[in-house]
Amino acid sequence: MKLERMIAIIMLLLQREKMGGKELAELFEVSLRTIYRDIETINQAGIPIVTSSGVGGGIGIMNQYKIEKGFFTVKDITAMLMGLGFISNTLSGEETTATLAKVKSFIPEDKQHEITLKANQISFDLSAWLGSNDLQTKVEVIRTALEHCSILSFMYLSAKGDKVMRTLEPHRLLLKENHWYVQGYCLNRQQFRVFKLSRISEMERTEDRFTMREVPPAFSEFTDTMSRKMQKIKLQLDHSILDRILDYCGEENITPLGNGKFYAYFDFIEDDYGYGILMSFGNKCQCIEPEHVRNEMKRRLNDSIKAYF
């Protein structure tokens, strides 16, 4: 990934006086053009890069800004290790492992135990308890397509349950609320769309290439629409589902009633998904108000019961 590669380049240039662009390109297995783009990004981030041509030339960091390993504080290295740890636990790859090793090499011996202890205090595990295990394969296919600007083709399960063929110029891999999405320019619809990976099947990376476009915000339109539809409803719930309710509304929206019962003010969108959440709580939760939501819950629960007779 670009971020990992740039961190590794910074680490190498801190260790050495200078390196050739071709040497860096071969080391990271990317084009010389990609290396020069990375160097420009590093320079814009405030680390002054100097380049020189001819015999003995190369790329380096300005001498007065050269820093020793001790420049990085315990917090700095801990933050880098936690960030890379998150990436390595969500996106596998040899480059992540290599970058982790490089960052760890900057830990002073007398700080190794302290930094390792702090870095391990936060752990990221986004793997599902149950369900499909092909998600990682899809993520890797998309990552490769992003790196090579390759067009993807796949079947997509629509909200109506229909499978449709889609051809996509992938621009961004997204992780939101433990769900993976790919955002890209859909050649079928001629516009940017966001696709949920769990609904994708038969994905293939084609030999066709594309030119990157300016990418719009991924979820802004959806978020705005949902915000307009959202309403507060009042629930009464049993203590046994309190931890699940806290996933949807903060503690400040929950009031104890005694005897293991609580009131909760719940952000609710009146659609199949919203009612599905309420129904998943079973008899441990009931809607107190508004009345029309109570009545709709009764209708849906009765329909569910009828399905078993």
C-alpha cells in the first residue's frame, strides 16, 4: 500500500545518506514514476527531500533535518505500530510485514518492552464469528486491481434479490461498520457507485485498464438521506440486551427503570432494515412510542408467526 511504502522510504532515507530512484523502485517493486510521486508526497508532508543527479547522486533527506532513532518518541512508534497492526490484521500482504519489521528496527533496546506492551494494548480483529470466509479473497483481488488500475467484473445481488452483471473501475476500498465496500465508476450506470463486498460474487480482474477519476465522497448522499428519515422512538428493554442496544445508541439515551428494565431513545429509520433490527431483539424489547411504529411491529410479528403455520 502507498502509505506503508512511503513510511518505509522515510525510514530508509533516515538511515542512509541517499538512495537512487531506480534502487528504490526495484526494492519496492514499483515503477520509477511511482517512486517519484511518493517522494513528492513525502516532501509536501513537511520532510524536506533533496535530489542530486550524476555520479554519486540520488534522493535523500536534507542534512539539517536528519534525525536519529531517538527522534521518535515512545508514543510516535507505538502509534505507528498500532496503525500498521490494524492494516496487517485487515489487509494481508508481505509489504505490511516488511514495513512492521522496519518500524520495529527503530525501537531503542531500552524501550522495546515498553513500546511492545503499549502497542499490544489495542488489538484489531474484524473477522466474522460466523459466515463466509471468501471476503479476504475479494479484498485481495480489489487491492491488486487498484494497484494496476484494472477494471473489475462481477455479479451483484441487488436489494430486490436479482443478480446483475457489473463492470467497475475501482477507485477506493472502504471499511465501514465492519463491512467492506468498493467504490468506483460503474460502466453500466456511467456514474460512481458503492458496492458491498458480501453481495459480490464471481469477481474477476480483467486485462482492461482505466484512468483514475476524481472520486466523490462515498457515503455522503446516503448519509444525508438517512439523516432526513431518522426519528427517535422510545423502547422498553430488558437488561439482557443492554449491550446490544448500546451498539445503536449512547448511554446518555438510556434510563434505568429498576427490576432490570430500561427505557431507551433509539435512532430509527422506518424501513425493512430498521424494523429488522427491532425484531431481532425478540421479546426482550418493545416499542413504547410512537403508536404507528408499535402497530407496524405487531403486523410484522404476526406475519412472521403465520409463516410457521
